[in-house]
Amino acid sequence: MNMHKWAIALLVWGLAFRTMAASFLNTGYDEAYYYLYTLHPDWSYFDHPPLVAWVTGLGIWLTGEVTQFTIRIGSVILYTGTLGFLYLTSAKLFDKRTATLTLALVTAIPIFQVAFGFLTLPDSPLMFFWAATLWVAAHEFFPTTPTDGVLPYKPTPRLALIGLLVGLACLGKYHGFILGFGLVLFCLLSQHHRPAFSSPWAIAGLVLFGLTISPIAIWNAQHSWASFRFQGTRAVPTEMYSLEGLFVTFLVGVGYLFPTFGFPIWWTNLKVTGQILAIAKDKFNYRNGSINLEPMQQKQLLILAVSLPIFLGFTLMGGYRQVLPSWHMPGFYGATLILGQQAAIAQLQHPKRIRNWLWGSSITIVTIMLIALMHVHSGIFQKGGDRAILGGFWAAKDDPSTEMIDLVQLRQGFKDSPVLSAALAKSDFVFSNNFFVTGQVGMAISPIGNKPITCFDQDLRGFAYWSKAEDWVGKNALYVSAELFQEPFIEQSVGLLPSIVSKYSSYFEAIEKVGEVPIKRGGETVQKFHVYRAIKMLRPYPRPYGN
């Protein structure tokens, strides 16, 4: 089988596996919340740019169904394109053998499969346009073949296309701005590519970039730059720097990449960085601040310039705040190009060792992921579950995987209960006490009750801009809360009430419980949604920001 056939086989296998996982895995918090984006089309959103709404909505618009699979169809499709672009980039910068090895690596690495490959997250459109940008940049900055020798770089219209693609990456997630910074950094450091700055095509690219990100700018201008301020404050240190936090962030990142890939990614990229720095020490042009590198080092510099600021920067950030895995993974994704190239070099001398490393890691990862999927879906390790292996090892109350809800059960609970169905029909709107839970409730009731839905809490996210606080005054509501967010009972003048009810009691004439919906896994209740009728809202619930 030649390299192209291996690449096609990997793409088909990856698509099949991600499709299975997308249809099998219960819905996560973020995904359900992003579904609500599709109900509120806008130029942009408080916590993310707009493309996640389009990607999440694609499957719903195609099928007319709201399920855990349909909201993920867009991500599953996009990641196939992302893999294709990365393969083509590696083939252009190196060769087809290296490209096939790199494709095998990014197909196997678990966090890439999950966060980029089938969950509906802002990372899906980000990485699609990220990979497309690298592919165009590879052709722009290295247009000649190895036999052509090194010719003077001449900017082309592809610079304009790069500006457009970077803008589209920004519409996926704000990480796209760091991608643009990396490309500028590459041209600053590489003496051979400095002419890009004086090209009219670069100006055209800048104009296209500005036009492309205009939806973000328009929304923020209309809302006091709320999104930029929200994301910006997340990068500001709020506590003393902790080396322990840095080390934990590093290890967690390696774990998500899988150790047999995570450690080599760090090692190979730092090794190549060290080699380039050693060359720069001898060839650094102090007059113009650039490095005169050989073609291979120029290609490696391109990869490092767009990757190192992401994965190194966010890892260092872990010393003063918690870093979510998806924050630094785009950098690791690009860095896999370096790992693939270094592995291809090692393969020539140690083919059996590289083959065993790749196949052994891939088979282990697939096995672990299949077991994890079966547990999340069926509770095969859950104590008391009727599908548990050897009686189970993990009590449901201690299992965070129970937070991924089977929303079909929640929906069916409303359908099967005349009391809940009637309460939903009589309500003017629905609300919850947590923006994640509100997303889950919104997905569940969408096909059975077309009711406006909102969140009453201090952390409102997009809900702060999808309505005004006064919109709900004088109306009746259905309040739905997950038991996960139930707090201990507290004493009230009217008796004992759950705190999640008492916090709203002064905003309504009355709040009364009408029922609950248990969520079962393996025959055992692992979550429970409590449903209350809230009669006539008396005054607006206070908002810390927004409308």
C-alpha cells in the first residue's frame, strides 16, 4: 500500500471511529450550552466567536433533530478536513512518508480525537482553519521543491488568502490571533521571508483579516467590549506563581496527549528549538534582528513560531491559574509536525522500534477510549449497576462521568409525565441556576416545548445578552435544576427549603415542586433533575453584567 492509500485509510478509519464515538457518548456541559448559541444567532457571543454556533447547528439543520449526535456532526466532518490539511502540509514541508507518519500520530492522540474530532467545541472550526492556514503558508513560504535549490522569496496572492484564513480561525476561537502572531514572528525571524512585510499582498491579507473578524468587532463594540474583557481577565494572574501548578499543568497536558506521545512532542520540539537557537547564535543578524537559516531549519521555524507560543505559553500560565486542556492543545497539534518529522528520521535507522511505538500506543489508546465510552454510556465500572464488571468499582456519586447526561432520558421524562408536560405548557419561560445545566435542559425540552430559556445566576455567560433582566417580570416559569447543584437545606421562615429554591423565593409569588426526572445508567439512578413551578416573577433577577 503506497503512502496516499495509507493516508486515505487513516482518514476513513478516523472518520468511522469519531462517528461512532459522537453517537455513543452522552452530552457534555459545554456542548449543551453551545447548542443554545444556535437559538440566538448573532455576530458573536460573550465567551466565544460565532463559528461554534454554525458548527453545532449544522447537524440539527440537516436532520431536524436535536440529539447528542446531530450537534456533533459538524465537528466530525470538519476534523476530517483538518487531518487532510495537516497531511498535505507535512507532505509539502517534508515528504509523503513523513506526512503519513504525522497523520497516524494526530489520528491516534486522544485529546485531538475528542476535543477537535467529535465534541462540538470552538476548537473544531479553529483547528480546521488553523490547519488550512499552515497548508497555504507552506506553499507560500516554501514554493520550490528540494531539487530547485533556494530561490529568493517572492510574495504571492497567497498572503491575502492567509489573512482570510487566520481571520476565519479567529471566528472559531480567539487562539486564532496567536496563530497570526506566530506567522508574523516567523517572517520577522527568517531573513529569507522578510519581503512579505513590504508586499501589497500582505496589505490585502491584513484588509481581508480585518473584514473577516468584523463580526467579533461589531458585537464587542455593541456590548462594551465584553468578550475581549472576559477573555483578557482570564490571562491575568490572580495569585502567586506556583511551580507545583506549572508541573501539574505540564503532566496533565502530557496525559491528555498520552504519555508515549506527550513526552516525545515536548522533547523533539525543545530539541529542534535548541538546534535553531544554536544556529542563531552564529548566524543572527544583529543589524536587522533576523536569522539566516537553511531551508530545513526555516520550515521547522515556521512550525515552532505558530506552535511554541501556544503550548509553552499556556503551560507556563498553569503556574498561576487552572488551564483547561483545550487551551494549549492547538500548539501541540502543530508541534506534532515536528514530532512526525523527527520520527520519520528515526524510522530510517530503527524501523521496528518506531513501528512498535506507533502501533502499540495507538492500540492502547483505542482500547482505553472504547472502555471509557462503554463506562460513560453503560456504567461498566459503576457499583450497583446491572452492567457492572465484577460488581463495579466506582460509586455513581463519586463518578464525574455521570455529569454527561443522557438527554433523551430527560426529554422522555417530561413526555411521560402528564404533570411535568402540563407544567411546561403553562409556563412562559424556563430557567435554571447554572448556565451549563440550562443548556442541557434546553436541548432536552427543545422538541417538546418551544419555550424561552434563561439562567438566573452570577455567572450568566451568553444569557446576559440574549434577553433583558426585565423581560421575565410578571411571567410564570418552570425552574429545572440538576441534583448535582443541590445544596444542603437551609432554614427559612417558611420552613426547610433547598437553597437552590430559597435563593429565588423573593423573586416570585410562590415556588412549588411539581416533580423530578431520574437519569439512569446501568439500571441505577445516577443523576436527578428537580422541577419547580415558579409563579409570577415579581422583580428582575440581578445581573453582574449584560443587558
